[in-house]
Amino acid sequence: QVQLVESGGGLVQAGGSLRLSCAASGRTFTSYAMGWFRQAPGKEREFVAAISGSGSSTYYADSVKGRFTVSREYAKNTFLQMNSLKPEDTAVYYCAATGWGTLWPPTKLADFGSWGQGTQVTVSS
């Protein structure tokens, strides 16, 4: 099992940027892919982005492609750089880690076995 803690959320104006971080501890970091999801009030949790264990492959939801960038450090951290933010990006953002043998790209909730507690991102118009 891996423990995940997100940080970096906050309030930003439309068109602005935020960088979310996800610190991991526990089992070997590079043995699993990482993902970012978000959940807006009254809506289901949705996939945002994923990065492979090696960091060589990334995958994005269409709604954030070209605006968000996922990256990871070798040792511990995963990041989500969010540019050109829109009010519809407002949500609680979660990072997650896959289990062994998960097919690429992991985009479903069930693909991920460990979750952080979430960090709020609010984009004002």
C-alpha cells in the first residue's frame, strides 16, 4: 500500500495557473502509475491525467489536454501543472496510485487502489 498526500490547491482567477503536488510514501514509487482525478459538487469523480511508473507515458482527459501537464519525480512526488484554468475546473482534486498489472492507460476509478485525501481548487470567473 502507498500513502498519498496532495497539496497546492487554492483560489485562482480564470486564466491563472496552479501546481498540485502529491507526496507518496510506502511501497516502491516507480512500480505503479499515478493518476489525478477531480470531483465537482454534485458530480461524479472524473479522470484528469495519468503518468506511467517510469514517467515516459502520459494520458489526459480531453477537457484538460493542452492545459494540464502531469509529471513525476523519480523518488516521491507527482505533480499536476494546471494552466489556463477555467471556472469549470473547480473541484476537489485527488491523486491516486494504481495496483500491480494495471493496463495502460488507467482511467477508471477501479484502476487505482490508493487515494489521497484531496485538495480544493477553485477558479473564479
